[in-house]
Amino acid sequence: MKNLKNKIGVAVLAASSFVASQAMAADVDISAAVTSATTDIKTAGGLIVGVVVAVAAFTWIRRVIK
């Protein structure tokens, strides 16, 4: 049983190394995806900063009115 587990482990290791080498062989251009993600992150960051500033201004105005 132990010998069978070792053989299965070796077979899985060999198969996974073959799959990994095939995945690394492909040349993939991701510059468009990175540019799009950067734009989305900048937009989300700007919205978050806007909300924080709006909440701070609202609380400041409420404090002045009281």
C-alpha cells in the first residue's frame, strides 16, 4: 500500500510539472488588463476619498450649527 501511494505521488508530481511547464510556455500580454484595472482602482479611490470628505464636511457643518 505504501509503495502504491509513492507511485501515485510520483505520477501526480510528474503530471503537475508538465502542466506547469505548458502554462509558463504561453506568452500572454496583460498590459490592457493592467491599464483597465489601474483606471478602475483610481476611480474607486477617488470615490472613497470623496465620500470621506463629504462625511467630514457634514459632521463639521453640524458641529458649527449646534
